[in-house]
Amino acid sequence: MSSAPDLNSSVKAWMEAWQPQGEALVALQNEWRERHAALWQAMLARRSGDASPTVAPAEPGDRRFDHPAWAESPIFDYLRQAYRINADYLGKAVEAAPVTDGQTKGRLRFITRQMVDAMAPSNFIATNPEFVQKALETQGQSITQGIQNLIADLEKGRISMTDESVFEVGRNLAITPGAVVFENELMQLIQYAPLTDKVAKRPFVMVPPCINKYYILDLQPENSFVRYAIEQGHTVFLVSWRNAKAAQGHLTWDDYIEQGVLMAFRVAKDICAVERINTLGFCVGGTIISSALAVMKARGNDDVASLTLLTTLLDFSDPGELGCFIDEASVVARENTIGKGGLLMGRELAAVFSALRANDLIWQYVVGNYLKGIKPPPFDLLYWNSDSANLPGPFAAWYLRNMYLENNLRVPGKLAMCGVKADLGKVDMPAFILATREDHIVPWQTSYLGRKLLGGKTTFVLGASGHIAGVINPAAKNKRSHWVNDSQTTSADEWLAGATEVKGSWWPRWAEWLQQFGDGEVAARGRLGGKAHPAGEPAPGRYVKEKAA
């Protein structure tokens, strides 16, 4: 994954969009001039004492100019409305650009939005009235504090999104009781203590993304998906991936399958003395676990009774804006630099993901931290978001080429993994697939395509919100909505058209679905681990506490 898209073709197309090429573009330019003329006339009328109309209303959800100071001053009111007119014009110009290639068009949209977001008058001292007002109210202390915040973030090498002093993994994050029952160079396997007298006979193994730390699934007790699964009567095991350092720079995709997922399955089966287990994969963890199940099936192994996939891509035909960062040249560059050994650094990955939502994850904090001198409030999810993880270079390069660039996983037998040909059609256990409607990392329509690749019966649920907030939607708070539909149609749009909106969290619906695969109940075990895999250090273990360089 490159730090920026290949700009050549996109910039050329963007420049072409400015050249009159047909009546539509000429009309667009005329509209732009007319709107600016109307805004100027409105400002002149305001100087004469008349009310100033809103010529360029805000986009829904855009709160950058909500402060009263923007409306109170004719100058700042003009700046924000002129910016909106220009932003609207650029967006329309992109759509009118004579570009037919979908990837180029996507990059064009992405680059234009990055430029538009960066040039907002709210981002600059001279054009942000909130900066002036705050400086006057604090007698200049906000400027001093903003400079101190900037220096501190420069030393950290990233923008602060939360008060990081409030949180600590193992103290108030990832505190569900458990113990490490196995570890190798790649991962630690955590077994959690039961919270019910009876538990499902089959254990439940979770595979989180290796791009981030596992504790997104175990933040605090009130929003811990891990704890919720335990409360539903499951013996939960969870893979805690190693934050790769130089010594792990040789690890491959096959290692993550063989020494990660499949090893975790074997240990869980051994400790619980069962033949079959239930499993869950989240994001890239879902892609890895599905690949591992394809390997198992090719080997004649039927040890997994059910599969849960959370915001997972199996078909990468439309990876959303992440695809703007990946092309042949960028992947070859990765293969030549880290493909045989080395690391894809967590800070690079974090920068890419932040760029996908620049106003929310970059500019909001530039304005708050540096212009207003405000310390961001504590927020556990944003603390986790800032706790990045490195990836081994061979793993990352293989993943980028075979998933994002060539989309090979969807083709039966195309990929050789762990010495066998992988076929997702042979992965025939029942599957619960969750996607989220506003996901900017895993577009829900693309996640839906995974249904036709898997060989078993699938249950698809669409959650509200985005990639993380849509998943971490605690049943106790019962917020947001989710959509359900028993249809097995191959069309995501048809599925949604016939879906029913259900208020509240999707967690209880999933818990009810999983219950049918527990194979009955047994008494909860009095101790963690087993003879061959005794309990070691307490959860969350030391791997998750390792920081990316």
C-alpha cells in the first residue's frame, strides 16, 4: 500500500475536467460564475443592512462552520459560502471529466476531495473566526497551548485524537479476565474465564484483524464484544497478533494461516476436548480465517461448525477508496522493498486510513488541537485507533497483490496456500455475515458478494454506521439499527430493497444465530488452559502491549 495514489493519470484527468468539452461542462462553469455573482450581491446587500441569504447551504453532517462566529461576520460568512460553491463545482467537475476508467475516476474523486478538505477556511488561522474568538477569550493562552500541542504531536509523529493519558491496555482497556494459553512468534492465544455456570460444548475462536490491535473487540466492559460472547455462554478464545518487529519481518500469509489461525483452532479443540469449534473473523481477520478454512477443507478437515464474518472482504472487485492507493506500480514497489523481508509500518497504515476520512480524523484535530489549543477528550475507540501495528513485509505484499490488486481469492483453485489450492466454495459451514452501511474500508455491497463465494448457507445482516462503530454496538445500549432479509439474492441492492429495518443492536440477533451451533451445554470449566497448554500470563498478554516503532 503506497502512502499516496499514483497521481499521474488522475492529475491529467483532473486537468482535463477544467477544459470546456461539451455543453455540460460549459453549463457547469456558467453555473459556478452565477452562484459566485449571487453570493457577492448577497454580501453587498448585507452591507446595506439587508438580511444576508444563504446562497451555499452546508452539506448534511458538515459541522465545520456551525459556530455562530461564521455567520456573525460578513467576511467569514462570505468565505465559508464561497468555499462551498467552489467545493461543489469541483465535485461536479470530477463527474463531468472525460474519464471512463472506473479506477481513474475513483482516484480523481479521492484526490479532489483531499484537496477540497485541506483548503477549507476552517483549517487556517487567518480565515477561522473561532481561532480569533478563542484567542481573545483566553487572552492568548489558546495560541500558546496550540503551539504546545503541535510540538507534542510532532514529537509523537502523529496527530492526537484523544487524551491518551486516560487509557492503558490491561488497566481500563482489554480487562476481561483470561489467560494466555499458547504463544508462538506470531500470536498469543487468550482463553477467557467463563461468566456462566453452563457453557456451549463447542468453544468459540475469534480472529481479529492483524492490521490493528485485538482489543477493539474488548475495549471496556460496557462495550466489549468479547465479554458479551462470554455472557452468552461461550468459551471464548481470541488470537492476539504480534506487533511485528524486525525479527518477524519474514512472516508470510501462509504463516498467518498455519501458525496463527489453524494453530489457534487446534489448541482450542485440545483444551476443550472437542472435535469441532465455532469461529469469527473481523475485517482482514475474516479474510485470513476464510482462507484458513479453505485450506482445511482442501485437507479434508471439517472441524469448524460455523463461521461469523464481520465487515470482511472475500471478493475485492470494489474495495472502495482503499483501491486508490493500490496499483501495479505501488505493489511492485512493495514487493521489491519489503516483499522478501522487512516491515510495513503501522504509521503508514494509520495515515492511509485517516486520509479516507480526512475531515473526521485529520482536520478536526488540526483545528481543535492547534488552532483552538484544545486537548481532545478521552475516547477509548480513538485511543485504539491510534495504537497502530506493523505488518511483516512478505505478508503485506502478498495480501496487496493477491487480494486488492488481482482479486484471486474469489477464483476457485487460483491461490495456493499452505501447499493446497484454495476454494471458498468448499467452505460450506453456515455463515453469519455482518456488513455496515457507512463502511469506508469494506463497502457493504462488496462484502455482500462474499455470500456467493462461500459454499454454505449464509445469513446476511447490515448494520448502521461505519466499519468500527457499526460493529461495536453494544446490546446493552441498543443504539442504531440493523437491516435483515432472508432473501438469498446475489444482488446487494435487491437485498436492501426488500430488507426490514430493526431498531437496536445486531448483537442479540447474532447470539441467537450462534446458539444453534453450540452442540449442547456442559458445565463451565473451573480452570483455564489444559495439561498440554497450561494457563500462562494473565490477559491481555504482553503482545498486545507492544508498540509500533
